[in-house]
Amino acid sequence: MKKTLEQKRDEFYDRAFDELFRRVGFEGYDEKFAQQEWWFTKREWTLEEDVDFTKWFIAEYMKALKAPKDIAKGAAGMFVFNYGWKLKKEYQLK
């Protein structure tokens, strides 16, 4: 049976959360860790890591959902804004 767009989207976001968590040392998405309040501020990454993840997200989103690049960029921006790790201090605005 062919997957619906909603199923494809849900599967992609599961992969995106796995990738997000792997990039800061987890084996994949950690549900227990994510149940903490403000969990996304408990780990940090560099600006380069943030940009690299965003590029990964855009490319994978386009493949998984057959979406145009501008839609993928918007989805990546929202995902990283809402769930991206805190930037290391040297990359924060002063």
C-alpha cells in the first residue's frame, strides 16, 4: 500500500529527531531526555554544526517529501528554531 504524505512526513520527522540527537552524542532520539523542560537548551552545538544539520534537513526533506527547495528551507528553519540545540557561547550574540 502506498504511504500517504502524512505518513511520509511523520517518518521524516522521526529521522530528523534521530539525526538531531545523534549530532550531540546520543544514539538517536531520546524520549526520556526530551521530556525535560527546555530540553533543547541542555546540549550545545557550534554554528557550523547548526548550518550542517540545516543543510542535511533540507536535502533529506526534499527527497522524502518530493518538496521544492523553498518549502524545505522553510521547514528546516522552523524545525531548527523550535528544536535546534543551543549555540555554544562563542556563537551567541552579546
